[in-house]
Amino acid sequence: MKTFNYNRAEIKAGIVHFGVGNFHRAHLEAYTNLLLEDPSQRCWGVFGAMIMPTDGVLFNALKKDDGIYQLTTCSPSGEQDSMLIGSLVELAWGEIDSEPIIAKIASEEIKIISLTITEGGYKVDFNQSRSVFWYVAEGLKRRMEKDLPITILSCDNMQMNGNAAKCAFMSYFEAKYPEVAAWAKKKVTFPNSMVDRITPVTKPGKVTDVCCEDFIQWVIEDNFIAGRPAWEKVGVTFTHDVTPYEIMKLSLLNASHTLLSYPAYMEGFRKVDAVMADERYRAMIKLFMNRDVTPYVPVPEGVDLEAYKDQLIERFSNKAISDQVSRLCGDGIAKFAVYVVPILKQMLQDGKDISIEAFLIAVYCKYLIGARTESGENIAISEPHITPADRKLISGGSPAEFLKISPFVSLGLDKYPVFMEKYEQFYAMQVAEGLKVLLQ
């Protein structure tokens, strides 16, 4: 097994990261681990801030191994490559004590606060105690006293994730810490970024082990007020505008994942590679990418879009990863709003064929309302960002009322007769019949 060659005792933390889950440890840590081999970059270790009550098992396991863990990458050909990652040099769990996290944010050597808090994590609950917003505000309050600027870097799968982070944090500061808000307007930057690496739920084995695909990509807006790691030395792209990369990835990769997940789960599929081995799903994904999404994707300079789409099909089909369909189904309310609704809105305005989108939303409706697969198996619904209003609409059991849940309400789908006709048609069908209609 490969291991790092740097002396961890020489590494100083320059980044505080919230959300030390699998994706973070397969992505930012993987890049940073490589970068720390450069003696000039050894001030960019990572302090892991774990703040969820459910983080205890992982925190204790990581702490036992001093933050070192095994990352295994798997190629579509089946080759596996394992390495030890040493860049996570400090850890704290807020459930034990919040002070080490706040003190670390306030410390002079910290230049970046990075985030992997999921798409729904940017919805601010002003009454929630000990939220990520509270921790950051408390830390910035102390930084403000020394006038130490800092960058807040979102690493979540969202279009304009830096803008979303800025909106969320600034609204929290303005409501709860107005003096911090005034200072942050001049002293805190929020770069946008695009992240990509398929990382399934950890397989049975050591809880700290992470398995992921061999593909990795990170594109970051170069907007760091307090300095940054030279991540470009290890393959990260810095640019003045992340938007084309974001739209391409979210609309093609993430929306396609959402599209295949619910119909496949309802039919009994549990592994993404098995779904992609089914020609019906493969054909639907290709049709969605080529007909529905491609007309709305700005192609980044130097990117071959056809090759990118072909590569996505290959990545989805990776048997060595064998990603879980259930993982893709989780948090649909947040995912639809980010991955599917922006494209659907444009398609409705342009009078395009929205058959696939109507099919997907109809199946999602059955998934949530019925909470059973087509074979009658109970579904363990995971919707952490569902609102009380959404829950009420879903529990009513009406497909028409379902279109008023938070991801879809702004679209006014009931005002589009063609959409409604197809939606009702697909709702009445089994998945197999719906796929057959789509692919005629």
C-alpha cells in the first residue's frame, strides 16, 4: 500500500473543514495529501470539525488512528489502488466540546474554512443551536478582533455553491451577529467551486476506510483573501469563472444520477452498475443527456462534451465502485431543486419535450407517497430537508398536490397541460411501461 512521505509532525493546519464524511476524505483530503509532499506547502494540513451528534463513531475511529485512513480508488477496468492519507492532522467533535473548533477558526494560521454540508445544509435555521453557522460566527467574532480575513470554501454539489454559502452565512450573521456581518463583507470571500468524484457509502470493513472511483476533478474560482494552497500543482483547476463547469457537471452527471435512481429503485435495482447494464436505462440516460440537457450546457474551454458524456456512462457503469442506488435516492428534495429544476424550467419555457422529466417526477411522487417498491418492499425514505408543508402535501396522497412540494412549487407545473397529461399518464404506469413509452 502507498503511504505519504512527509513527516506529519511538521504539518500545520491551515484549513478547518466541516463535514468529514466519505466524499471530503476522497476529494479535498486526497488533493491535499499529495500537495503536502511539497515542503513549501506544509502549512495546509486540515483540521476536521465534526459537529453532528451522529459523528461519534467516525470521530472515535479516526481519532484512534490519529486521523490517518485508507483511501482505495477503483478504475472501470477493476484495478484498485490503496493509499494512506495523512493530511487530516487534527480533529475535534463539537458534541464533546465546541471550544476547540471555535478557537481553531479564530487562530491566525487558519486561512480557509471549507464545507461539505450537503445541498440542503445551506438552509438556515436561525433557532438551531450549535449549527455550522453558529460555529463559524463565533470563530469569526474572535478573528474580527485581530482583523484576520478568511475564505469560506464550499465543496458541495451545487451550482454557484460559493454564492449559496455567502447568502446563507451572511443572512445568519446579519440576524445574529450584525457586527460580524459588517466585517465579513470586506474580510471574507466565498469562492465558487465544482467538485467531482463518485464516492459510495463505505463498504463493510474499517469505518474510516473510503472507496471511490479513480476519476477526480476540482475547479475553483481563484478568490482567496488570505492565501491558499497551491492545489494547481496536484491537478486542481483555478479559474475566474466556474459556471460552465458547474452547469456541465450538475446537469449531466448529477441530474442523470437522480433520473436513474428512483425508477431503478422502484424496480428493485440496488447497484448503479447493474442499472447501467440494463439497456433501457442506458438508452434513457443517453437520450436525457443528448436531447434534454446538452442544448443548455455551456461547454468549458478545452472540454470535448461528447467525450465527457461517454466518460460519464463509463463511470456510472463502474462495477468496482458498485455505487448504491439508495445513496442516490437520498435527500431528493434538495437534489431536485439543484440538479433537475433549473433545466426543466428552461425546457418548459422553450416548449421542449419534457416526457423524461414528467416520468421522473411521477416516479418520485410514487416513491415518496407510497414508500413501497413495485414488489411491495418498504422504502426507508431519507429526506433530511423535507419541510412540514412538504410532509403534509405528501401525506395527502394526491399526485396533483405533490407538485406543490418545495422543489417544484415555483415552476407552477399545473399550468402546463402537456406536462400534466404526461405526468398523470406516467403516474398510472409501472416503471417498465413508462420506460417503454419514453424509448419508443
